[in-house]
Amino acid sequence: MIVRAAESEEYPEILDMVYRAFKQSELERIIIKVTTGEDPNFQKGDLRVVEADGKIVSMMMLIRRQLRIGKAIVNGAIVAPVATHPDYERKGYCSAVMRNAIQYMKAQGFDMTILWGIPWLYPHYGYSSSMLKTHLFINPERTRPLEKVSADFHPLEETDLDKITQIYHSNTETRTCAEIRSPKTWEWKPRSPGAGIEVLTDKKGEVIGYRALGTDWGRPCAHEVGIMNDEAHAPIFNSLLETAKKKQLKDFYCIIHPAHPFARFAFWHDGEMRINRGGGAGMARVLNLLSLLTKMDKEFERRLHHSEFHDSEFTFRISSDEESASLDVNHGSVSVSTDIVKGDCELLIPLVSLNPLVTGFKGVNDLVDDPNVDVKGGRRALRLIEVLFPTGFPSGADLPLFWE
């Protein structure tokens, strides 16, 4: 068994193996083709394989994306897909490629990796449930269209890319695990029949929103909406309701974050928000603790500024598995180091618990009953950790190229 980076001439063999592994689903092959062929961030080692008996028997691929943790931006790796040839399952090949990939991602300087996958499998490689899946449901039988406004939709054009990317980032600027996107055609191009992006313009012809329609596990849905201002809410809402009626759907849903501006608007117009942790399938793993916390220093300062610790001075030490780091706080200013000093407050926490704490999927009070989690510093330390790592609704890995 050899675990290594894939060679470009092996891509056809890999695509055929993935097709077999996912029971003739095209989605996973599309992800590989787009990433290896169009994504300028792709590097050779990002597609890793296991070779046995002279053939490729298992693989994994990572997609390089910067991710948000609050307003902080960190180096992220989205893992998708992972596959093993049906004739070579349960022989340790998937484990071999995943463990190799973790070391590769660490060496490449990634701070965090996320994926949507099998709940019982990926904890073996340090992942744990750390993201939610949230939907906005619109029921056409009980929901009435809103008063018509002057706005028009047109299919996405290249000249719209800068504006819709700007709108996307304004809608996700504080959403943990949201991906940073670029205004490039390949990144916004739908990859399956029937999927598409339509851009909303006002009466002056200015872009004020967009909607992305497609399917999710075979069900028609809106993968995403973008809202620039209040003027965009009603036409987007009416368009989704009209789509639901045309398709004669009892429930039509949009994959959307609860903090998205459109989610609140739709909620007050008979839309229903449903939050699902996806059977634990939304997972994350911290790869480099020191680098991650260093990139979060300004975000920590922002969180402290809105708390009773805004003018405090102390050292907070975090230790997880083989990594440790200290946050030195001086009247609102935060610096991160590996200095081995006893902190005023300390958190000893295994990786499986650190992952959801960082993303806000779980708070410290959800974790302290675990005998492997130890907080030193009493109630003050618990409150400090609440401030530094607040709970929220982390969700990510909804890139357009993932559309079914």
C-alpha cells in the first residue's frame, strides 16, 4: 500500500473509481473535475490516493478555502469527496488516506478543516460535530405573495460577478465556517442540469440581490439567496413562492443561515426556520491551534470589548492533545504565544471538544461535564471562555460547485 499525491494522468482512473464508489452519482466526479481543472487554488498534493495491487483503491480531495470564524479569516480545507473502490472496502485504505491527509494539511499550514460526512467515520481522524444545517421553509398553501415591487431578474452574467460576490460577503461577514469566495465565473457557475443563478436588479438597473435554484438530494430548493438592501426582500420572497407553486410543492426550502437578513424577513412573512445538526454530519477539525488562535486575535479583542473583561489583564492558556497556546490579554489587546507559563485561567480540552467550542456549535457549559475537559480558574474562567468562544449557528461548505 502506497499513500501519495495523485498524478494528473491518473485522474480518469480516479473518476471511474469514485463513480463506482458513489453508486454512479455524478456530483462527486463534478467536484473533482472542477477543482482539479478550474480552481486556481488547487495544488497537486490536494488530491491524495492509496495505491494497492497496481491500482488506485482509495482517495480524498481537499478544496482550499479561507473560512470565517466570526470576523476572523483563517486558512481552511473543505474535504470532499472521500471514496474507496467497492472491491477494497473495510481493508484500512480509507483510514490510511485520511490520516495521511491530516498530516499533509497540517504541513500545508491549514488552520481548520471542515466536511459533511458519515457521523461514525470521521471522528476517527479528529473531526467532531461542529456545524448546523438550517433551512427556511415556505408553504405555498398558507403563504400569500407580497405587494409587487419594481424589480427584475435576469440570468447571471459575468458583469454581475463583482456585485453578487460583494453581496454574498456582506451577508456572511460574521458567519462562522462561511467560505470566502472570489468573483470568478468558475466559482459561481452551476454544475448540474436545472440549476442556475438569477440576479435581481432595481428600476435603475442596479444589482440588489440574487437567487440560486437547484436541487438538494433530489428535492427542488434555493441553495442560496443574496440581499443587498431591504428593497430586495419582497421580490426574492415572491419569486421563491412562485417557484414553489409552479413545482406544486407543499414545502419549498432555502438553505440559509438564521442570521441572514432574508431569513428574518421571511420568518415574519410565514416562513418557517428549521435548524438541524445534520445527524452530526457537519464536522470540523482544528489542525494548527497556534496559527488558528493568532488569526483570531482581533476577533478575540472584538468579543472582549463587548464584555466585562474589556479592561482586564490576564493570561489564558489552552491545551489540547499535543498543542498548547496562551492568550495574553492586556486591557483589551490580545497576543498569542506558545510561552509555557501558568495562566490565570486554563482550559485543558481534547480535540473532539475543542472543535465545536471554536466554531460555537457548543459552549463551554455544554462541555464541562466531560471528565476530559478541565477548566482552571473557577467561575471567572468559565465566563471568560463563554466570552471568547460564544455559541452560534456555524454552517459552511455550501459552495456552488457542490450543487446537485
